[in-house]
Amino acid sequence: MALVFPFPTPFGLGDMVWSVHQALIVDALAAVGVHLYCRKNEPEDYWKLSAVLLALPLVPASLLTHHIPSLLLCLFIAFAVFFAALFSSMMLYRISPLHPLAGYPGPLLWRVTKFSAAYYGAFGKYHIKLKQLHDRYGPIVRIGPNELSIVQVELIPQILGSQGMPKGPLWEGRRILPSKNFNINNHLIGVRDLQRHAQLRKPWNKAFGVGPLKDYEEMLRSRAGMMGSRLDEICGEGVGRVDLTEWTSFFAFDFMGDIAFTSDFSLLQNGDVNGFVRDMEEAQSLPTIVQHVPWLAKITRVTPFLGTKLRKFGGFALEQAKKRAGKPMLKKDLFYHLIQAVDPEFMSNPLPFIMANAVLTILAGSDTTSSSMAMIFFNLLREPRCYKKLQKEIDVSVAEAGGSIPSMEKLGQLPYLNAVINEAMRLQAPVPTSVQRAPKIGSGGKMLGSMFLPEGTNVQVPPYVLHRDPRYFYPNPDSFWPERWLSQESWASGDDGDASDRNGQEGAGGIIHERAAFIPFSTGPAACAGKPLALMELRYVTAMLLRKFNFAFQAGFNAEKWEAGLADRLTMFRGPLPVEITRRGSI
Ligand code: HEM
């Protein structure tokens, strides 16, 4: 007996008697049709797409009701066949020679789904996995159905440089909060339109120009001074025991509060009593997974209990920005400079832009810097030879500066200090992966050297992998060896100290040092806007701490275990770094 399907069906198909085979073929063909259509026209509106995917199998289900009495069973069969056909079509296409990325090597699972990347993202090991993939497959690896990872220095200008491409969809995937206060078009870091990005970037470039940096310098000295005094109190007359990961985070957050909107987060003073640092760190876990699958982020955005931590932190930062907007100018902070720099013709109401970007400052500027500081000290403590050498350089420069930490210009010229900072950022890149670009929407694609990258394809340039590539940094790309950053003439002539400085090399020959492959801040028009400030912080705080204290790992600390526990969660996350500190000199 044929049942009448309760939904109207197109062309009266439901009233015709189709065989089960015919109905299932229609079902499967509809699924393949959806796949072919979406392949050509990447769907922007996932809600509409979901509605279509749920509606289409209803038609074959209605055809089946002529043969199968249970409506539920008809629906089950129709949906199962539809989705099985849809996924098979997608998978077969992704591994077929017809796919535009078919010629690039990569593991099968990664070629068919981005969930492979999300899996490693979930454990914070995406950077390690990418390195393994490049070691196995070479400089260009297919790491997703439509994504390549490229570790080839000659291609960097065409990917990230001024002739390069706009951001990829990764930042859309990292945005797990609804857009009301975090409009992606106001958020410099996530904007995918090159023109819009260039407009938004102008105020940032001005806000980090020479003049504003002078204003931030005063805030830096005062905040770093506070860090020194607090650690001094902990030392007392004996040995202080602290977690350096925690203290560098306190410093970096407090300083970003100063910089962004003259707001005192008081972490150095009171610790993380409100859980802001913890919340922000924990909040990164979800975006680290869903950044690989941007449509998942759309679901997380409308799921109330997901992203609570980030919501709480975002709410707090926004509150600070609003408070700042209501205050007269206290200090020339970033808020002040951004307002000054906004072109009134471009933005009649700059406040949403300023708010979004003040919040971005906290997110982009705090954990990156504190991660770098922790890596600098971790590596120095593991390599006492480098520690002593740097301490000596700083002592001499402090003496030359009349007993105080030298000027920012002078710190920028200290060879070993800068070599140590670079080497720490080379080995444990503070942003290990997540530098992604994609051909401009509507452009059809982009030539990269002799390769054609079709629109809809994304490219990543993972700093962690690039920095450890022996084609660019040799010898011992996986070891901490600051001397590789010193001028090769001075190194070869032995001016830099004892023979162990040479890392087993007898002459400058055989050393490879490709600076263009060093991109901890990325490069090109969308490179880190805060780089000059970040370097100022790293130089000043490292010099101040090494001058004021002696550091040593606490007993029982396992450096290998700590390093193995590092996790890629946009920034390089690290566990507690327990150190002992004793006073050495006053400044
Ligand atoms: C050691 C510290 C830092 C590192 C390693 C770092 C690294 C990066 C990287 C890799 C990017 C992504 C660029 C891309 O996709 O190509 C970025 C973007 C950005 N960073 Fe930083 N950053 C640091 C500190 C800071 C600070 C202190 C600030 C602000 C005060 C800041 C503000 C930004 C902004 C606004 C962007 C977006 C730039 C754009 O899209 O045009 N960063 N940073």
C-alpha cells in the first residue's frame, strides 16, 4: 500500500510510483549535485545550506513511501543514502586527480578532511605534526582538502609580502563570539579584504610610529620597574621561588592594559585574583580546534555555553575600553593614538573600531610577549654559557649608562641580547602556526612562482617549521645557539669568546643563516603591528631582570618535559616555569 507523503513534493513526484532503486538513485544524484554546486560556489550562508541539506532528502523519502510503510524508515533510508552519497562524492573528489591540489603530497586523511588538523589542534601539537609532515613530504604539503603548508623562502613575498594575498578564513574560524561587539570588519587581524585591511592598518602604523613609541617607553619603564620591585619583595634577603611563566604573563597583561587604555589590571600587585589570565588562556582551546573548520565556529558562536571564558574576557576588556572612552586623556595610550590617527573621511564613528582594536591589543600583545619572555629565560637557564655571556654584556652596558638600564636605542644595538631574543623566538616561535593567506575572493586564483593557487585554496606558512628548517638555519637548527645571529666576520675571527661558542664549527663556512626565513612576527603588510613595541618590551625586561637578579631552575625541574609540554594554541603555551631568584645588583 502506498502512503501519501505529508509534505508537498515538486512536480508531483511523490504521487508517481518510483521503484526503490529509482528513488535511491534520485537521492544520491541530488547529493552529488549539491556537492558539485558547492564546489563551484563556496556557500557563505551555512544556515541556508543546512536548510537545503535537510530539505532535499525529503523528496526521495516521499518516493519511498510507495514501497515502505513506515514513514520513519523512509526518512532514515533517504537521509542515510543522501549523506553517504554526499560524503563519498566529497571524499572521492578530494583524492581524485581532478582536484586542483591533487599534485601536492600529503597524508590521505589530511587530504580528505580538516578534522585531522583539528585533532592535532585539540592537543596543542599542530606545530609538531606540521614539522613531521614537512620532514616527510618536503617543502609543500597538502594539509587539508583545500589547504597547503608552504615552507619555501622564495615564495614568502608572494604569499605574505606586498605582492601577496589577503588573510585566509582562519580568523573567521577563530572568532567564536557573536559579532555584535567584535565585528570582523573592524578587527584588523581578521579582515580579509585587502583594501579594508590597508585602511584599518593606517591608524595602527601611526600608533606604533617613533613618537608614540616614546610615550609607551615611559609606561614600559614604570611597569617593568614594578615587576622588579615585586620580585625583589619576594626575594627578601634570601632566595625567592616564583613561577616565571606566571610573572611574565602578569607583566605583559598589566602592560597591555597600560598601553591599550591606561587601565591598571593590577596583576603584578594582586595576582590573577579575577582569573583573567587563566580565562584567556583557557579560552584559546576552542578556537585552536575550530579555526581549522570555520563552519564549526559558526555553530560555536550560537551555542550559549561554548566560549563562556572568551565571552567573559571579551566583556571585561570591552568594559575597560568603554571606561577609557568616557575619561579625559590621562596618558598618550594606544586608544589616544588610534583616535588621533583615524581618518574622519574613512570612519565617521571610530569608536567601534577603537573598541574592537583595544581589545585586540590585549589578545594579540599579551600572551605573545609573555610567551617569548618565558622562552628567553628557559633557554638561557638551560645554556649557562649563554646566560653568563648575556649577563656580562648587560652589566657592561649598564655601567656605561651610569648604572641604569640603557636607552631603548642602546638596547636595540646590544648584539648578544638581540641574538638571544631572536634565537629564542626562532626555536619556539611565539605564534608557531596560524599564519594563513588565501587568494583574493573573486580573483579566480593566484600564481605562486610556477604554481597556480585556485580561489578557495588556503596557504599556511608555519613559522615553527620554517625556523627549524636546516636549509635555512644550519648547523643544529633544533638547538639554542645565539651566536648564529652574530656577524659572521666576528664569529669566524673568534672575537665572540671561547671555542664552545662555535657550536662545533671550525670556520664560518658551512653556516647557513637565512634571515628571510625568520618570521616570528610574520612579514608584509599584515605582519604584526606591535612588533616595535614587543621588541622594546623583550629587550628591556630581559636586561632589567638579568641585571637585578640571578636565576636558576628550581630543584627537580625537568627541562625536556617542560619543552615537550609546549602547546600551540595560537601562541606557544607553556606550563609553570619554577625558578629561584636571588638579588644581585640594584638599578
Ligand atoms: C613577541 C611578541 C609578538 C609576536 C611574536 C607577534 C606575532 C604576530 C603574528 C605572527 C601576527 C600575525 C600576522 C599574520 O597573520 O601575518 C601578529 C599580528 C598582529 N599583532 Fe602581534 N605579535 C607580538 C606582539 C604584539 C603586540 C605587543 C601587539 C600590540 C600591542 C601586537 C599586535 C598585533 C596586531 C594588531 C596584529 C594584526 C596585524 C594585521 O593583521 O595587520 N602584537 N602578531
